[in-house]
Amino acid sequence: MLPYINIFGRQIATYGFIIVLGIILGTMIAVFYFSKFNKVKKDDVFYSILYGVVGVVIGAKLLYLLTNIPLLLKSENILNTLLQMLSGGFVFYGGLIGGILGIFIYSKQFKIEFKSLILTIVPVIPLVHAIGRIGCLCAGCCYGMEYHGFGAIIFHNSIFAPNEIPLFPTQIVECICNLLIFAILTITYKKFIGTYKTVGLYCILYSIVRFILEFFRGDLIRGIYLGLSTSQWISISLLIFGIIIFIKKEKSYEN
């Protein structure tokens, strides 16, 4: 759609630019809104997010490489293929796990309660993710299967998606779903203050959305096992984890 934009005469990848904007917006909302409901300083929220961002990049890249091991092993030039994989390609679930680990590391390093940090940050994850999917749409990655119905999109100069073929708008659908999840988490946030129920609710809602959307994805190079993609297997695990967290009886802390 729009792989590059010009800013002050310099060509910048739209995907990366939009993701940075999403992270900035999500960080501002976490720092200036959600932090006031938890026993955590704004500075700690900000710096823990920086740790989380590093974890997101590492985790997303590692899972991408792991899901593409079969392709790597079949390559005639393994080193060249590996370098190509390192230059692009990320998997959201890997980033989610890596981001949480990054926040956990920050909490341990600076002796900050992990619960307060994660409860402050989790609600903005779907918002950042939604904005990130707009970046995916611009770049053409995470594209859908061939589709000739309502809302089909056609890429003309994408280096990721097949061009001149109508595709299911997975990026747009996931963006909308993530915005709805963000709205639900925000509306119910005060009701679950001090408990992990917000975390559980996010896991439940997103895992269902992602599991269903995987059937409409066209980039099936993400690993298929027993008829399900790697992300679908992770979605099943995340759904179970979310349900356990959500129904678990837990005392909320007093603000």
C-alpha cells in the first residue's frame, strides 16, 4: 500500500514509523492514565516499557526464526537465507512473550512489583498492536488469503504480499478487533483493579481473535503442525492460561 514515506526529504519505512508512533501513544496512556490506578511510579512504567520494547524485538525475531527452521534447512544457501530472515520478519506472540520478560527483568533489577507494572501496561498492548497492524497493511506483511468478497484489498508494489491479487483484509480486521479489546479492557479496568483479571481478559479475547484470523492468513510460512499454525497452538495455550487467571480468586490491593 505505502511501504515508504518521505519525511524531511528522507525515505523511511512506513511500517517502522507507524509502530514507533503506536509505542509512543501506548506509553503515554500507560504512564499518564493507567499508572494512577496502581502502586507504581510513572518513571518506572516508562523505563519498564523500554525494557519491554527490547524484549519484543528479540522475542518476535526469535519466534520468527524458529517457525522458519524447516525453510532454513531446505535452503541451498543457509547463511544467505538466515541473513534475509534476520533483516525482516517478526511474530507477534514471540514479541508478547519477550516484552513481558523484559518488563519482568526490569522489575527484578530495580525491585519494583511486577504485578503493578504489568497491570499498568497490559491494557495498552492491544492499542499498540492495532496501530502496528496499520503498519503491516502499509508494508503488505501479515497478508490474507486470496479473497474476492467485501473489503478485499489489492497490493500493487508490496515486497511481502502477492501483488495484483484480491486478498482478505486480515490487517484491517485485526486492527479493529484490537481496538475493541482495548476499549473493553479500558471500560472494565476499574472493576478489576489490583487483580490479574485484566491480564486474563486480554489473553482470552486476543487468543480467540488470533485463532480465528489465522484461518484467513495467506502467509502460511509461519509453521503448520497437525493442521494448525504455530500461532494457533499458542492461542490455545493463551486461552487456557487466560481463563485460569480470570476465574482465579484473588484479592485486590488497596490504592
